[in-house]
Amino acid sequence: MLDTIIKLLKEAKTDGWEVTDTVTEGWEFYFIRHELDQNRVRNVEHISVKVYKKFGEYLGSASGEIPVSASEEEAQKMIERLLFEAQLVENPVYSLNVPSGETAAEGELPDVRTIARDFIEVMNDLPETETEDINSFEIFATAERTRFINSNGIDVTSVYPSSMLEVVFNARKDRHEIELYRLYHSGTCDKAAMKKELSETLSYGKDKLSAVNTPNLGKCAVLFSTDASIQIYNYFIYKMNASIKYRKLSNWEIGTPIAEDVKGDRVTIRALKTLENSSCNQTYDSEGAPVRDLLILDQNVPAHFVGSRQFSQYLGIEDSFIPGNFAAEGGTKSAAELRKGTYLEIVEFSDFQVETMTGAIAGEIRLGYLHEGDQVTIVSGGSVSGTMTDYVKDMYLSKEQKQYNNMLVPAVTRLENVSITGAE
Amino acid sequence: MKAKFSEYLNEIAPAMKELIAVLKERYDYVSVLSSDSVGFTAAISQYAKSVSNSTITTERGNVVRVYKDGLYSEYAFNRFDASNISGLCEEIIHALDSQLDLLKETGVKVYETPVLPDEPIVVFEEMETGSMPENTSLEKLVEELTAVSNEVVNSSEAIAECIVRGSSTHINKMFLTANRDMRQSYVYTEGMAAPIAMRDGRNELSYTSVSGRKGPEILSGLRDKALEAAKTAEELLDAEAIEPGEYEIITTPEVSGLIAHEAFGHGVEMDMFVKDRALGKEYINKRVGSDLVTMHEGALCTEEVASYAFDDEGTLAGDTIEIQNGILKTGVCDALSALRLGGKPTGNGKRENFEHKVYTRMTNTVFDAGNNTLDEMIASVKSGYLLKGMKSGMEDPKHWGIQCIIERGYEIKDGKLTGKVVAPIVMTGYVPDLLGSITMAGTDKEVFGSGACGKGHKEWVKVSDGGPCLKAKARLG
């Protein structure tokens, strides 16, 4: 079908086109406790097409998926429709990516059986006890081959694994039972790292059983030491996105610090071509541009906006790309030094969010540790709120880093004066 | 007009029946769900436009479910050659057997489940729609959405941007077993407008929407709502942070809907009962809310984006009363969970798409209306907030915690709105306390279907929710 679509696109009166062909093999296993609820196989191919048409001062485009089961006649009709619709879209002219000259070995398709087996073995080897154990889990082992082709001659293929593990943990005492939820993304299964992470979470479950309601703390320092911290760094990445900058939703400027009167650590973020066992280690981005390392934010000073070809060109950036991996540098103090004084370390939220446009943070506390000198109180309930525009002036990043799939971030991030609504 | 059923699905139906017949020689139960759903999305802003022939539910593909020795297995595929059914059967059997080999090697035991019943059912339903997405003039629609975006931005100097999006999907699904032939076709449409106000480096966004199991014609209703949302976005520029605490609250229908969805929608999805993940299992026929709380859930309880004729397991749609006058009566259930719990499925077995597993999922979740006017409710509040606009929510069925992020609150003192606006608001609490504190319910209810719902942090499906204005007490931060 792919060859037919490319033939039809070459024959159509377009001013450019892009095709992405993704072939996926997925093995999935769903467990209740440690018994198999269901097994599934995915064997699918998706071909998405984007058609460009110049008219006047504009370059319009329209996109859609052409089913692999479509007939040639059906595919032709869809392309004709996209071509018409492209002329409805009045976007300033920009150009598509051209071949970079870089070559990369395509590589072997990852073995989903091995990935799935590793996950099953990790789950069968956890330090479960009578009071802390696994409620249920789901394993998703996926191998993908993505081929990108455009009218400028790019024809590149990325082959990569993309896996996911969802785990629900239980802990119980007398008749009281609690649960913790985790969703992990990765390339393959790093058995040692996964076992360490899962074992640590099992221990949180025991603590949640003895949690008391979060007191009304007013303003308090909050420590983020789990995957919730990703949301904090996504705020910075969002502000450095070319599309966001072009739409004036980011007022950050190259060379100008993002905040004044900063008392704490300053943030440095890089896009990375690869990060070990990330599920986002594609050699090329979704528009065929080669992915590379790039400094984005340097000690709170914007260095490079980055993002799609269209919006990057609108900003005058010619060599941009859509990054897959990011690394936020550590700060000046160790995690142990950040864990001093009075602070609330929250290890489980219902759903911690940083609204990237406004910087507003919000999340219900499911499990936290309130440290007041030598006293530690395990707390649950209530919420955090505030805004990153304030916190960026007084935030502290540990020297140590921790990886969450495609994000390498400080292992501990401390925000000062966060509003805490108690549950008392 | 009727939404005409997919010609493609009609064409492949005989081959799919052949596939089922061949697989039945090896398995005790075989079903095939085939989808062929088409649609469009047009997105307009001041800085960029896009048109796509995709929505979150457009798809073409198939999933086979088989049963043997207590285990259900599935194979999802979209490359299909009707002339080589035996080859496809071999491929399916080989792939699933390879998985079973791995499970054997790793010592995995099966959670045994009885075989699904397969009484004969024939359904052919082409639902009414005002127009079809396939026949919509996107030229005209792009012009209209562009005009809305421009008008909103021109309505105030503070409004710098207005993102407007309209999408419509023609859903076609065919569910086949040895004894069932179920085919449905319907159209749903949703549109949103998000004006963005900017002043002195502060950005604020408001959001409004239209939705329905209707054709793209409903997108014309976006204009007035978008202009109203622009005023809200500007208002948010002056909003203050709320003083954390417990307050009397009045929730407008979109916030009531968010509570319905997060409080007891997820909490009574009965696949969570199977895993002992929901407290609701122990509270059937017990009080979980005040007498004013009656809540329906089901594809048939209203006509919105999640109103279908049958679910993704071939169970006919229903209308379940989950809570009646504050008493939890039952939950909603997919077919496999019903087998495991010894109950009956309620038509709530849904997939994100053909590639995904079925879970028990919400469809439309709605509180019943009451007898009070909004003015009466406001007049009854000594100190509290009128809560408007929903941003997001998160369920916690195991502990009945609730998290709702709400766009804004209008202060009420001594029965009157003071004009003070606070934003954003995080509402948290214990579900029975929140529902038990409801003392007034409005006469008019509204249902909203522009969002999508995840299970945990994945498996996104279309749902709607709503209700009347409700007066209650909650913790806000």
C-alpha cells in the first residue's frame, strides 16, 4: 500500500508531501494479582499522509491516515480530498526538510518476546509480603519501525522499542487496605532498575497505611522526588518550544534571564539525541529532521527555541528539530542537603499538574512525608497550589539526577513557599 | 437523515464470518469487532491553521477475541486480505500460541473465567444526524471558525489569541460472532474555543465547548460561547488565589458533571471490583450521598457523544441508575467482569480503539435535576463560592478521594456575589462527605461531551457528564 500511496502522491499536483509509515508489533499481558487476565497481540500498520499546496502567499496543508486496507481508488480519492483541503489552510510559507546527508544504520526490530519476558520475570521477583503486594499489572512490549518519506527526497527509517508497565500496589493493616498506582515508560525492560523502583514503591504502601490528614500548613517547602517532577521541567520545555514562542504564549527571549532576583538554583535543559533505554531514541523526528544534542535553556537563560519545521522557520531557525529526550542539569546541593529544615516531600499525587501556559501548579496529595526538624509525619489528603512564575525564583535542584524514560531530571526538586491546603 | 453504515464493513463481513467459523474449530468462543470510522478536525488560531481527516476516534481495523481453557486472548490487525482467511487464521493462532509458550516458560497461571454466552442478536442501527462529516464543506467550516477566532480576538485588547477547533466523526462498528451480527452507525461532533488573555506577562486561558451525538451543524453554536469565554479569560487576569479552606460551594453543571465522573463514575466501574480496587463494592445498598443524589450512567441515559447502540463486546447499551436518592444501587460492567462477578453486563465495555483492550468504561454520567433555582442557592450561601469551568479531575476509587481542578470561583458573601474571582481552584475531599453535603439541586441539568476520559493515565475514550447546579461543602485550595 505504501508504494501505491507514494506513486499517487508523485502524480498528484501537490507542492510537497510527507508520508509516515509505522509498523507495530505489540505483545501485551494483563494480570490480576499474578494470574493472567488476558493476553493480546497487536500487528498493525498505519500510514499517515500530509499534502502541501501553495496558493498566493500561503502554504496550506492537510493530513490524514490512509488505511492500509484501502483500495487504490480509495487512496486516490483521499489524496485528492487532502489536496483540496490544503488550499483552505492559510499558513505563511515555509519549506519542508531536505535530506541531511546523515546516515544511520536501521537496526534490527526489537524482540518483543524478550522484552515481555523480562517484565514478567521482574514482576515475579518482587519482595512482596503478606501486607504489601501487587494488586494488578499490565505489560506492553512494543517494537516499532517508522519510515518517513517526503517530496524533498528524505527517506529515513527509525527502529525502536517502546514499552510500558502499569502497576497497582496494595498494602494492608488489619482490615484497612490502600493502593498506589504507577505507570512506567521505557524502551526495553531494565530489569535491575525496574526491580529497584518497584521495591521502593512497595515500601511507600506501608507508610500510606499510617498516614494522617495533611495539616493546614499554609506555605511550606515541597520536595518532588518522584515522576511528578517531570511536570515541573515540562513547563520550561514548553516555554522554549518554537510553536509556543511564535504564538506569543512564551515571552521568554534568547539571552534574557527568565526571572529576576533568583535566590535558588538556575535551570539548564538540553535536548538529547539519545538517553539510555528511553522509548524516544529515534534518529529522526516526525518530520524527517535528524535529532541531535542541543542546549535549550542555560542557567535560566534561553539559548535555543526548538520544535517543528514550520514554527521554527517562522522564528528564523533553519536547523531545528522536534526533540525526543531532555536532560535538566543538577543544582548546587545534594539531595541530602535539600532534605533539611521543614519541608513536605510528596511521593504520591492523584495527578500533579503544571499548567504550562500559566505556570499554575495543582495536585491532590496521596502520600507525603512532613519533616519538621527530626520529626517525620506521614500525611495524606489536601492539595498543593501556586505558580511556577514565583517558584522559579526560589527553587533548588539536587546534584543527583534520576531518569524517567525520556527525561533526566534532578532526583530532588525543592520549591519554596508552596500553598498547602490541608485535609484536617 | 440516517448515518449510512460503512460499505467497507459490509464488504468484509462475509470474510470475517468465515474467519470466525475457522477459528471456532480451535477456540470455544470467537468474536470480531471491526471499525471503519471517518471524520475531520479543523483547528484555527491567529497564528496557524490545520485541517486533518482524523479525530481521536477515527480508525479502520479489527480485533479478534478468542477463548480457550479459561483464558481470553485478542489479536488486533488492520492488514486484511479477504481472499486469504486461512493464512490470517494461521497468523493469529501462531502469534497467540507464541505468547502462551512464553507464559508457560515463566510459570504464569491463568485467572480462569467462564466462556461468554452467545445468544443470537441482530442489530442494524443507522442513527439520525443533521449532516455527515464526509459531506461537510470544510471550506465553509474553516471560514466560520476563522471568523469566530477573529471576532473573539477583536472583542477586547486583552484577548491575544483564540484557538477554535471543530471535529466530527462518523462511527461505524460491526460486532460479529457465530450467532451475533451487530452493526451501528452514528455521528458525533464536538467543538471548542479557547480564548487567551494576556496582560503584563500574565496569560490566562478560558475554555468553552459544544458537543452532541449530532452532525457538524452544531459547530455554529460555538460563536456565542466563545465570546462569553473571552470575557471569562479577561476576568481571570484579575483573579486572585483562593484562601485555602472548607467552603459552601455551588457547582455549575460542568463542575457537577466533573464530580459525577470522578466521584462515582470511576468508583463503580466493576472491573475495579474484580481487582478489589474500588471501595464501592462494599457499599452497594448503602448511603453514599444525600437524598438529593441520583446518578445515571449509560449510553442510553442521554443523547451525547457516548450514546451508542451496543458496546465493543456486543452488549446492548443501557441506562443504569447507580445512585438513587443517595443509596449506591449498582455499578456498570463490561462482559468479562460480569462473568467474573456473576452479574450481567451493562453495555459499558469500551476500547480506546481496535488496538486496545476492553475495560469497563463510563459513557454518559449524569446527576438528576432537583427543585431549586440558582438564585435560591446563591441566596442560601453565607460564605462560599460559585464554581464554574472544569479543567481536569482524577479518580481514586480505592480510597474515595477526589481531585477536581476548576477554572474559577466567584465569591459569595451573605447570599450575594461580591464580584471577587479566584482561580484556579483545586477541590479535594472524601467522596461520601462531598455527596453527603449536597443540600440543594438545580432544576435544569446540562450534559457536556467535549472531553476524553482515561483509565489511570491511559486508555482514552469519549464520555460525557453533567447534571444540575448543586450546593454542597468542599475543601478548596
